[in-house]
Amino acid sequence: MRSVIPILTVVAAILVVWYGASVWMNSQWTLDQAARNNQTVTFSQILTDTMAQKRPKLPAPHQVAEGLWQGVFGQAITSKRSLVYHAWVTLSATLLGFAIGTGLGVLLAVGIVHNRAMDMSVMPWAIASQTIPILAIAPMVIVVMASVGITGLLPKSIISAYLSFFPVVVGMVKGFRSPDGMQLDLLKTYSASRSQTFWKLRFPASMPYFFTSLKIAAAAALVGAIVGEMPTGAVAGLGARLLSGSYYGQTVMIWAALFMAAIVAAVLVGAIGALQAVTLRRMGMRQ
């Protein structure tokens, strides 16, 4: 019970601030309407109106919750208005990009650890690649791949992979190098080969780092998939839902899509965390 109280306190504080900001930001529209009609409004009238505007500047929490509920449970999952449908479209690109980025990251990490030339050359380029804004890269990737006839899921997945491979590279390099000198020297006394040292020592030692980097990479891959949907004029996906809401001034739709994205990210991270617990337990490692 004591562990729940701080969480509830933070949530309550966020809701109070959110409601207060909603009243403050949405009240101007109410005041302008009253001024046009030569009317005066009381604070209670302002409060009531700002909590129920159809296109508020900042939707109140209950409006976002209602939009999320309607998008998830109020529509058939095959409907173009269903957030479940749009989330699945985005998740498909996320998972493919996450798989590509993870595989590429692990392979690069292995090369960096075992080859000094790659360590000196590839790692700086990997770091430099993350300084380029994803909003600048996404349209380039989409246009170039469309010019060669590749559209649909793959371009978005490549953008996801671009964001997700870097955490895996950094985490796995750290993990592969985590065994200390005494452990490496012990295997040398047993005449262990480089491959045996890798599979018997470096790879098992890297598992905690691997799962930690996967959690970061999964969230990054989701961001990449959403960003990848924006310059394509996509009609499906959470990114398309965000664009549609911005075009028509539907701020409740935008916020509902944002919360749906957060839920998808939480599910991905939770699934990786569960896999981590099972794997490390089977390997005899403590959490």
C-alpha cells in the first residue's frame, strides 16, 4: 500500500495541473463568445464550458479518456476509426524495424568488440548518425524508396530500425566488454578460443545489458514508425491519426492517439521485461 501512495499522489498532482491548464487555455474561447453576444459569464459557466468544448486547445483528462475509450472499445477493430486498427498498423512497422535494428545492432557490437578497426571506425559513425534529426531523414527515406518502387511497411520499418539499432549497439558493446580481466585470463588458461570465450563468457554476461537496451530500442522503434507515417500521407497508423487530428483541429483525437502510442510502448517494454525475468532466472542471474 505504501508503494502505491506516491504513485497516486503524482497522478493526482498531474490531473490537478492538467485540469487547471485546460480551464486557463480554453477559457479565452468562452470569453470571446460571450463578448460577441454582449454577455457576461461567471466562473462556474467558464468552468463548465471549458470542460466540454468540441475543439479545445487543451482537452481535459476526461475528454481524452472518453476519446481513448471510444477509439478502443466503441469501434469495431477493423474500422478506420478504431485506435486498435491504427495501433496494429504502427505496431507492424515497429516490430519489423525493431527486429532489423536489433539484429544489426548485435552484429555491429560483435564486430566492434572483436575488431579494433571497426571499433575505431564504425562506432564514431554510429554515434554521428544519431545527431541527424529523424524528421529530416524520414522524408528522404520514404522518397528514395518510393522512387525504386518500395512502399508500404518496409520504409517505415527502416526508419524504426535507424532509431532502434543505436541503443542495442551501445548496450551490447558494454555487455560484451563487461567480463573483467580475471575471467578472461581464466579462460585463456583453459586454452579457450575466441569463439568459446564469446559464447561461454561474453554472451551470457551481456544479457542484462541486452534486455535493457531492447527496452530503449522498442520505444525508439515505435517513435520511428510514427514519424515514418507522417511524410507519406498515410491513411492508417497512429502517425496518420495524429496528422488527421491536426488537419481538422481535433485535439481530442490527437491526444487519444498519443495515449494509445504510450500504451503500445508500455506493452512492448512490459513484454521485454517479462522475457528478461524468465531468461535471467533460467541463466541463474538475479534481477
